[in-house]
Amino acid sequence: MASAVILEERVEIPMDLRSLADFRAWALSDRFPERGRFDYLAGRIEVDMSPEDLFCHGTLKTEIVSTLHQQVKRLELGHLFTDSTRVSCPEAELSVEPDVVFVSHDRLESGRVRLVPKAGAGPGRYVELEGPPDLIVEIVSDASVEKDTRRLPDAYFRAGVAEFWLADARGSELVFRIHHRGPSGFCAASVQPGGYQGSTVFGGAFRLDGNRGDRGQWRYDLVHRED
């Protein structure tokens, strides 16, 4: 019987990961790969080893993170995370590393989201969020279209995530959608005059502007309009 799956001679996935608990233990161990994205969705391990597109993904994520960070810091709303931040929701059989994550002080203080300590480390050292955060942002890549637009939104809704943002800069037109919770799934926010979309998590509304500069690369501006 095989003991592991080897991907591209760089990544080894143990064959004995039979549950979310097994996957989470592996994800927090020294054996977990340093490169690639590994998500657990209802019994399936999904792997993305593709390099991050510099302008359709990297700079877009930087713009979203920098703008939201200023909002979170100025109003002392909570914590904003990106890049390899693990979020696990046992009730939804989910453990993922989203592009951007925001969790409010309210969710942490209520116990709905828990900071998971790093084993053997001192106070204040954490490696995982357990429970549904207020906001998750996913940026679509060539290898994640179906996952980002269908499987992950469904999983985030079941987990109890309050708001889901989706951005896609791969085509000739920039796509940016804010989704709120509906009766049975996420529903796209209505587009207001000026192209703004309301956010229940941050209040006010956001608009993502993008244009290709003289050298052909995307440039972005996430604009926040307060109520």
C-alpha cells in the first residue's frame, strides 16, 4: 500500500489523511510543504502548485490588503491576514488558505473564531484561525476558476463566513464582486451608482478600479466610500 503521494518531486502528501483533524495536524507539522496551496473541502484535498501571476494576482492582492488594512487599523476593527493564513471550520469540513482574511474583535471575543496556538511556542504565537471569519477574499487564477467561483463560496457559506469577495483580473475587463449571505447561499451585492457595492462587514461601499498602463500591466485602486 502506498504511504504518500509525491507531486512534482517536491511535495509529499501522506496517504493516511482520513479526516479534517488528520489534515489539520499535517498542515501544522514540520512535514507540511512550504510552497503551494493545500485546501481540505469536505473530504477532498485540493492542491494548487501554480506560480502566482504577478499582475493579475499579486499586485491586485496587494491593493486589496493595503486598502483594507488601513480601514481595519484606523477603526481598530480586528485583524487582517494574507498569504498562507490557515482557516479551519470543523462544522463545514473545511481547512483553507484564502488570499485575504478579516476577522473582527467581536468574533474573537465571542468565541465564534478561535486563535490556535503554535505548539511549543510562547504566549501570543498562533498558526491558525478556527471558525468562520467575517470576510474572505479570493482572487481567481487559471487553475482555480471552478474552485473560486463555485466550491469555495459554497463551503464558506456553510461555514458561516459573513461576506465573500471575488476578484478576477485575467481578462480584458476587471471583475470585482461583493457577496452577502442569502437564504441558501451568497448573493451578489447590487451595484450602486458609480460602480460601488455595499459591504456589511466594513460599512459603506467599495469600488475596484483597474486599467492597463502604458506597459500593458494592470494597475488597481480599491476605493472605499463611507455612508
